[in-house]
Amino acid sequence: MKQYTPDKIRNVAIVGHGGSGKTMLVEHMLYTAGAADRVGSVEGGNTQSDFDLLEVKRKISISASVLPLEWHDHKINLIDVPGFPDFIGDLHAVARVVDAMIIVCEAKRDLDVGFDLAWDICERHGLSRCIFVNKLERDNADYQGLMETLHNRYGNKIVECQIPIGHQAAFSGVLDLVAMKVYKGKDRGEVIEDVPAGHNDDAQRLREKMMDAAAEGDDSLMEKYLGGEELTEEEVEHGLMEGTLNGKVIPVLLGSAASGIGVATLLDRIVGELPSPVYHPFTTADGKKLEEDPNGPLVGFVFKTTADPYVGKINYVRVFSGMLKADDHVWNVSHEKDERVHNLFFPHGKNQEPAQVVWAGDICAIAKLQDTHTGDTLSTQKEKIALSKVEFPDPIYRVSIHPVTKADEDKLGTTLERLLEEDPTLRYSRDTVMHQELLEGMGDIHIDTAIDKLKTRFGVNVTTGDAKVPYQETVKAKSQAQGKFKRQTGGKGQYGDCWLRLEPKSRGEGFEFGNEVVGGSIPKNYIPAIEKGVRETMVSGFLAGYPVVDLKCVVYDGSYHDVDSSEQAFKTAARIGFKAAAEKAQPTILEPVMQVNVDVPDEAVGDVVGDLNTRRGQLQGMEPVSPGKTRVNAQVPMATMMRYALDLRSITKGRGIFKAVMSHYDEMPMNEQMALIKEYEKHKKEEED
């Protein structure tokens, strides 16, 4: 593949809901352009973009893949982006390096959540976009219903550039309103010069609307158009491109990813109506705008990292400025590290084409960089131009993980580190209080996929379970009790005696130990042993095995024996006294409460509020966040939120999103406490038996 200047490059993400046909559309685009000699299938597990073993197994895309092709003396870098919300991290990363997105949707009245997610990302990044309506050949295809939905939602931005020929099973081609020709087949196999009978009125009406939209994109075109002159095909494309740049025009194209109908015209429109990198100056981390200039200083952005047990780490890079050359040294601005570019190539799905130089505007990959990860900027040590990091969404679902064998435990840390480099929406942590290792992600499929990767790629086996809730225990009243430990075994005995007083403290104030012993009833050298005994007892609690917090413990009296007293004896006495005092101090269990903010479509607000009520949530209010969406604010016990990501997806058909952060601890309802205590006592008895 030859080198292309930035004006001849198109960086385009293929996005949309899972199952909308993105991967098959990419297959036909590659085949039509001659970049592949066959058309694979998702069912057959032999597509160019879904090459990972887990993608073949699950028959879904789980990772973005880069697939370049050449079309009419242009290079198009297609990036097939997963459509399932669990893998939304790739959508956020890819949005940073493309100049346009093609949102694929099915020909049906209702828009899927994947469409909305892609649209929102485009809006956030100011990206040009067009819509490709797929599956027009389906029995339940409803093109007119879809267009009504799009026009009602987005108004005059929606510009129909094609008309379907035939309906559902009779769908046979597309009438392109720019060229005013009908195209049938994957390679424009049949071209009909004249508009078929019965389509003239619709074609003229929609063509006039398209011409109006194109003319509005350029003042000179508007002047010509209002003067009654016909715009050329190139002028129409230029006007539409100007409209997509400023967000005033969203072209709608049609086809069938199953048969390849409409694919060739889609490639034409990518070249003609979607912007090249030269139209998109990039912004540095400090707010400067720079042009995409091959002669400028090197600026490359790492938008994806993969971990391969054989090849090693591969970083996917969009070059925004300058040239990236094989065997050159580059400067990782993010980590202040020098890196040597040993293996530079153009990715073609799972295949690679070696490259010696990559110009500004293009996308490439580099293998075996030592300290470079997703979100890093590559530049020169002299210039050190940095781009801002990708803002990934926070994980919303978590499980505990347990290595199966000691060998798995030894390898788990390093392999998880490699997985986290590959997927920044995964998080791993160790909860030392609850003695659990936690893996967090965007949903159950996301977590399951990560577990599969651990096993298939790195040979690490783990089991998963529900994450433990970090409950706490405390007291609500003052109390006092004696702790006395006395043992005589024939030789030197054991003797320790202390009186302890417990006092509750406010939430979050922690633990305080006090010494009020006077008159030498307990020698000073035994006081630390008493404190240690109390602290050790607090770790395992006195009700259900949870840590004790927010109280003051004072030792104020006791006795000792000149011969039999020891630090160990007083430590044991302290444990006895602490538990005895706690029983009389109205012990209670505290539960963590989350601050939850849920953004949902207006029509789902009632269901979401009702669901939060069943979770013992305390509603704090609601506020509009965008047209048609409301934010529900509530405080909800963590214990009831463990599977909320999955339940919210079900309630809102995937359109609800939420954030949950730790707020505070509050006393647990007594019936919930009793159930927790009963479960603890049952488990303890089973261990003793």
C-alpha cells in the first residue's frame, strides 16, 4: 500500500448497536475495494475484523480492529468498533483518532441504544457522521418508520441521499440522489441510467432537499444554486462535506451488509462527503491547535494497546503531525521515556504490512514498545508535544476473583497488569479488609471476556464470585465490663485483669484508645498489650465478623500479679473485656451507602425510581440532563447495588447509565442485620464442624 498525503486519507469508525451488521458491512467494503479476496461471515468465524478466538467463539466484536483499504486513489482506514455497551471503552478511544463515524442501524422504527451511544460520542467530540441504514432486505424492514424517527428526533439535519429500490424481500438496489443512478450488487454490477418508473417524484423531492443542504454548506454554491444553475456532482459532495463538518448535515445512506448492495456507493460517499484529516486541526493538552502537517514535529497518539503472549505488546497509533519512521527514537511524553521503534507496520485486522514511514493523518501500529500504553503521546524529546488522555467511563460492575492453584496465584498479578494495559475500562484491586481480590468492568460480558482472556491467552485459571460488601460494626451506647484472664497450670500461671469502658463516636471518627488507670492498679508496661488485644478483637468484630469502627475504648482499672502477669495475659483479658462490654453497648452493623446518579429516558423514570425504592434507596431529587433524559439522584445501600448495572440495562433497554460513588456508612435495618448475623453464625458453625 502506497503512502498517502493527509488530504487523501479518511479515518472512519464503523459504529452502532451490537448486531446491526457492522462487521459484515466492513467485510463487503474490503471485498468491494479489493482489499480482501473473499467475504467472510460472523457465523463462520472467518471475518477480517473479528479474528480473536473469543470473538469467533462469542460471535461478537469485543475489540476495535483497524482495516485499511484503497478506493479511487484514497486510503480509508476503517475501524470496526464493538457495539455492545460492555465494550464502550473502545468507542471512547477510537473517537479520539477518527475524523468521522458511520453509524450503522437496522431499518426499523426504533433506534437501538448503540445508536444513541455512538451519536452522543460524536456530539462530544464534534465528529462528522453519516448514517448507514442496513438490513433493508429483512421481512420486517421499516425504512419509512426509521426515517420518521430520525426526522422527528434530529429535524433537518437528516439528509436522505439515497432511496431504496424495492421493499423487504424485493429490495434490489439503491437510487443514489447525487449521481441519479441506481446501483445493484456489490461492485455496481448493474447500473441503470434512468430513474425507475414510480420513483421520479420521490427522487426529485428528496434530491431538491439534498441540494438545498449542500448549497447551504458553501456561500459560493448557494449563490450558484439560487441563480438557477445546476450543481455538479463534485459540488454537491463538497457542500455536503462542509455540512457534515459543522454538524448541520447528517447524510443517510442505504444498503445491505448481507448482500453488499450499497457498499460501493458508501465508499464513494466516504471519499466525497466525509472530511480528511486536513479539515481537523488537533488540539494539544495545553489547548493549542496544530495542523496535520507531515513536515511538522512528530505527534502520535496511542489509542489502543493489545497484549499478545507471543508477539508481546502492540500499540495502535494515529499520527497527527510529522512522520513516524522505523528504527527511529521517539519520546513518550506521558511517561518521559525514550522508545525505539523497532517494529512499525500497518495493521490489517490480524495481519500486518511492514512500514518504513507513516505520514501525518495515517494510522499504524508499533510492536514491543517498553513503556507505552493507551492514552500516551509520542513526540520528540525536543518538542514534547502532548495530547490529553482518553476519558474512559468508570467501571460499574464488579466480582471477586480467586486463583484456582498456587501457580495461577503467582501469575495472576503480571497477567492482569497486561490485561489492564489493553483495556483501561477494567480495574483490579485488593481489598485487604475483606480479604478479596476485585475485578471491575462495564458489565457481566465484559468481565466474562476478561476471565476468558486470562485462561486462553495466559493460562491463568480463576473462579469468580460475588464481591463482599464491606460492612462495619460499632456501638450505640456507653458500657463497661471486666476482662479477667486467670490460669494456673502448676508452674507459672497467667493473670491479667482490666476494666474497659466503651463510648460511641460519630460516623467516620475512627477508633480511640484511652488510659485512665491511676494508683498503679495496672503497671504502665501492660497498657500497650491491652490496646493491642482490643485492636485485634476489633478486626473480626463482635456480631457478624466485620471490623469495628467509631468508638472509644478506655481502660480505667484492673489488677495484676507480681509473678503470673504478662503481656499475653493482659492482651487476652482485653479481648474478653472488650467483647463483654460490646454486648452491653447496643452493638449494631453499619452498611456502606452509595451516592447514585442515574440518567434515563423520561419514559423510564417511574420504573427506575420504583426499582431504587425496592433497593432501600432514598430519593434525593430529579433533574433534566438533556432533551428526553432525566437524572435520578438517590442514596442506595451498596449491598443492593451489586447487579444494578445488569438490572438497569434490562429496565431501560440499555439506555440508562449510572454513576455510583461511596457516600457514607449508615445503620443497617434490624431485619437485615439479623439475616447477616444468622448467616455468619451458620458459616462459623460449619467451619468448626
